[in-house]
Amino acid sequence: MTTQYQAARAGTITPEMLRVSQREGLDAELIRREMAAGRLVIPANRVHLAGAGGSKVHLDPVGIGRALTTKINANIGASPLASGTEEELCKLACARRWGADAVMDLSTGGDLVATRSAILAVSEAPVGTVPIYSMILPAPGQIRPVEELTCEQMLAEIERQAAQGVDFFTIHAGILREHLPAATRRLMGIVSRGGSLLAKWMVHHGRQNPLYEMFDEISAILRQYDVCYSLGDGLRPGCLADASDEAQFAELSVLGELVQRAREAGVQVMVEGPGHVPYDQIADNMKRQETLCDGAPFYVLGPLVTDAFPGYDHITSAIGATAAAVHGASFLCYVTPKEHLGLPTAEDVKAGCIAYKIAAHAADVARGLPGARDWDDRISAARARFDWSAVFAEAFDGQTARAMKQATTAGGEDYCGMCGKEWCALRLSRQVKTELESAPARRD
């Protein structure tokens, strides 16, 4: 069986490409051409498409690439300190309700296999994981020191998760042993969990990154199930002081090499990016990735444009996410208010998703995607005619908008609730228009 990428290269439009074309309102041949060029991916494990674990819920394919609307991902997952399978299923439902196009199960506590299976069984959206987490947590309550991991165990876990139906894997194959001295000179060091685990493995064994050395074997597994690579940024900057440094860009160069190797193996591939980046450096970061990684879709976490607002990082990162999507990113990983502070709740998931739907949509409008601004114009027209029911119907969160409106006024008035009747600029503007239209023409 061929992968989506191989089919596109052979000139074949698959049912998954056709579904993406329908969702995006684009020609299916354009989807195929973008996939063949490596600029678009459709994370769609064959097992998930068929119904993971025998589930009646099937994956609804999603396309990620610059030719399409900007997509967002929601991270969920239990930790050793909190949550469990049922809570994560609630977060999944919340993420989907508030616009997440994909989810990642980043569980590091509880029964990882059971949680992953449960998520895959009910998710119509693509599901991603970071396999190394399960490599060191082989069973509930068991922790395997990363130094004891063998290459065989790494490959076995990757294959197990592929067989479960996971659609895309974060594989930190770009962090190399020679990058570590530069990383340790940073203010924050290595902030990626996967990157830090592999760094510890390399130092202990005095060897190169095993995921880099086994890249061809990993690609063979991913090709078998048509799992998409999400090449992890193990050296992403964790604060502004570390942004755009030697370690980050050294890894990015390796990721560019791995993009080509993945494509040669017939495997779909996207690339993960920073992190924490000052606003003025975002455009350059996006262009570097596009050049070094030959246009592979860029999947970015934020980036956060300031480190000074803990508790509000869904906002600080959404600012960076909009800029990133304007300048080259295709896939935005949300950040919740709990980033750096704790495991997010369902309410945090909602806040993160809404912030990132705003960021993605604002970027699509700025990019001039066909039809992107139609939604804005419909709401503006409704506001102009004081049609509050239409405003609430069009709003992304109409329930909240309605509640805010009704807290001040009943909602049927021909003026806004902020200014009141006598001060409403829109109402006065209407009067001016009426008077101008009814006044006799003036003579010079």
C-alpha cells in the first residue's frame, strides 16, 4: 500500500485528498500537487481511518499546509500529578467543541496505552503523540530510566503506537550529541521533555541520538501505517534570551536533512518550531524554516513573544502565533493559561482553543485567503443593522456574546450596550445618512 505522499507523487487523488478539497473549497488537483511537493500533509493513519480498535468512529481527514486555512492543535494528556482517562476524554470533547483541528495526547501519568486507545476510539480529528514518553513509562506505575532504553525498545514502542492508529508522531531526531554544549550554555537549557531525555541518553552512552541513527527504520514503520512525521524541536528556545541561538538553528539544519530523508522513504513530514521568540524575530524564523526544510509544513508552539505574563500565556503566545502564521506556519499548537504553571483543565483548554482560533483566523484574513474575511463581513453587517440575533448566530462563541449583551441591555435595541441610545455613534451615523439623503441638493 502507498502512503498519501506516494499516491500524490504518482498522480493519484485519494479519498482523503478529495475530502480535504471539499472541506477547504479547493480543487482536488491542487491538494494533490501540494502534497506531491511536500508542502501539504494529511495525517491519517490507515488504522484510524478504518476505526481504531474496531471503533465506529472514523478519522475525518484534515489537511495542513500553506495553501489551506491555518489549523490549530490542542495538547491534552494526564500527568503523574493529575487527571486520568475520563478527564482527558472530557478535554478532547472540549477541544473539538472550541475548534481544535487535531489533538496530541501528551500523557505522562496513568495508563498511557489505555488513555491513548480511548482517545483514538472517539476522535474524528487526527491524534498525535510523543512516543518517547511511553518508552520510559512502559506500564502504569513503572518508570524505566531513559539510560536503560534500548534501540529495540524504542522501535517497538513506535510500532505499537502506529498499530494503535496514531496519526502523527513527534520524533526528536534532529537533536545531536554535538549540539549539547551550545544548549547547556543557555539561560533555560533544554526545555523539551523529549529533547532532554535524549540528551541524557546520549551523554550516558557517549553515543549519537538513536532516533537519528535509526531514522530509516522509523520511516519504514511510519510508511507501513502512513503515519506523518512531526519532526520535534528538541532544542526549541524556552525563553526570549535563548531564541534564535546556535543550538536552535543547528538542530533546524538537521531537520531540513531529515525532511528529505522522510520524503525519500515515502513518508509525510512536517516540522516543529519554537517556542519563545521576540516578535521582531518571528518572520526570520519562519523564512529560515521554509528554506532549510524545503517548504515542509511548519508546526509551531506559539511562539510566546514575552516571558513576563505567567497565567496569560494563551494571549502572549497567540500574538506570536498570528505573526508566525502570516509569515509561514501552517499549524499552530495552542498554549493555555496554565502553560509553565500546571496541567490545564477543560476551561483552560477552551481558553487556549479560542485564543488560537482567533490567531489562525486573523492570519488567514491577513494572508488574503479566498473567503477568509466573509465571516467578519457578515458579523459587521449584522452589527450595522443592530441585528443582534444574527451577531450571536455568527459569533464563534455566541452564547458568551449574548450573555455579555444581556447583562447590560435586553438585546433588541437599535443601539449598542456600551454607549447607550443618545451616544451611539452607529445610530447617529444612520441619522446623518438619512438627513443627507432626504436633504435637497445644494447649489454651489
